[in-house]
Amino acid sequence: MHSPTQQFSDAIKAAGLIPPDAIEVDGNIHRFASNGKKGDDAGWYLLYGDGIPAGSFGCWRDSPTQTWRADIGRPLTADEEAAHRAKVEIMRAQREADDVRRKVEAKTKAAAIWKSATLPPIDHPYLLKKGIKANGAKLHQGALVIPLCADGVIHSLQFIGPVSLTGIMEPPMIGV
């Protein structure tokens, strides 16, 4: 039988995600590149090692949350099952708290960037190439910035990187 961390890694893989190289067994939420692309951290997991190892994982981009429990080679007793259900509830609450925290951080960062952004010049290469006006977009570090709002509140920003008049896109400088 494989170790609990190997079983957990195998479960992440079976769900169609690329598991992290190293898995921490500390009950904290960890981010990883679920698609294997460097710098992408949409994948997440948390794994408890106390008692019967259990955890959950998913991808904030496109994967439902999955819970996992180590195969210990026998059915759980009623007490073990109750303890496991309590642990799963703790994991769910931690995930929800982390999701709220991430959204608040993104909204705060977006608001600060939007506040510091300026009106773009009318001769901005992207606007000229598309033959359009800024229509409320702003400029931040060379990128056009478009607010993504709900109920009149900015929750995130879309960045359109600098474009030369030849139409070649340059990479955006920052993002939220």
C-alpha cells in the first residue's frame, strides 16, 4: 500500500490535475500549478496527517472540490467516521475562509490600482489600432485597465497590454 501522501497525490492526478512535487501534511491550504504551468497557482490542497490522513483539493479555475481519506485497509469504525466527518467540516470552513480572503485581497488590490491609474492618451496604440475611444478605461504601467464590477463595486481588473501599431501584443505588465 502506498504512503498517504502518495495516495493523496494519486487522487489529485486521477482528478485530472497535476499534483505538486512536494505535499505538505500540515492542515494548511497550499497552492500549486494544477496545470503544470510555472507561475499558475489555481490548484489548492490541504492535508491532515493526524489520525487517519484526510484532505481535500481542487482548482479554483475549473475543478470541483474533492475530499479524500487515506485507504487504511479496513472500514472505519463509527467513531472514526464521525471524527472524519468533523475533519471534513473543518476543511470546508477553511476553504471558504481562504476564498473570502482571496476575494477581499483581489478587490483591495484592484481598487488601489484603479485609484492610481490615469486617463490614457487618445493616441494610445491599442485605441488607435482598434479605432475606439477609452470609454472609461484607464492606464496603469502602460496597460489599459478595465474594471470588472458587480453592484457598482470593482472586484477585479482586466489588463490590456501595450500594443504596437503593427499589432504585435507585448505582454501585460501586471494583473490582479
